[in-house]
Amino acid sequence: MAPSFGTTGDAEELRRQMREVRAELREDVKELVGSAKELTDWGSYVRAYPWLCVGAAAALGFVLVPPRTVVIKPDAEGLIELAKRHKLIVKMEEPKQQPQKKRRSLFSDLMGMAAVALLQRGAAVLTQQMAEAFQHNGRARQNGRQGAAP
């Protein structure tokens, strides 16, 4: 059989217990937030384990930094011996010459200039003809009759 909470004393007791639970819950959340902040603070790890952090930093630097390049300056005899050992064949080819650009002649330059002049004059004549046609077309419509002179 379920207990009944019919009395006001039982209700007050239940409210008091709920207030205590809420207060404890607030304290637990604050403690959890403080613990999370401490876990994410790298400075606390350095203070707690300084030599381990120094070793980890050195190992990380060793892995990330590339080694120095080694410069070898062999002499001619060493190169010949190396070439013989690895059966290298060196062929000296002359670089391919680029095709020379054709020079334009005086005649082609004059023909180009004449073509440009003809095109410009043709465009001017065409513009003049079109302007006259539009002007004539506008005058014919002014009096209201097609083709009649003013």
C-alpha cells in the first residue's frame, strides 16, 4: 500500500528535502565546472609534472622539425666512380632552338594600314547612309502620310 501524504507536516518535510537536494546539486555542478577548468589548464600539468612535459616537448620537436640537409661536394674522380658503380650514362644534348618568329615585311605593314583605313572609311560611309535613312524616315511620318514630301 502506498504511503499517503495527506498531512501538512509530510508535505513540508518533502519540500525541505527537495531544497536540500537542489542545494547539493548546485554545489555538485560548481565542483564539476571547477574540475573541468582544472583539467583543461595545461599549466597545472606543467607544475605537477615538469620533467615529463620537458621530455614530451623535446620528443614532439624531434618529430616535427625536419633534419638538416646534407651537402656533399664530391670531386671529379668520386663522380666517375659513382657513375661506373651505378652504370650511369650521361648524354649532353644541345637545347632545342625555338623557331624564329617571322619578321614582318614593309609590304605587309603597308597592306595592314591600308586595310584599317578602308574599314574605317567604310564604317563612316555606312554610318552616314544610316543617319540619312533615319532622318528621311522621320520626315515622312511628320505629316502623317507615307512617302509624301513635306
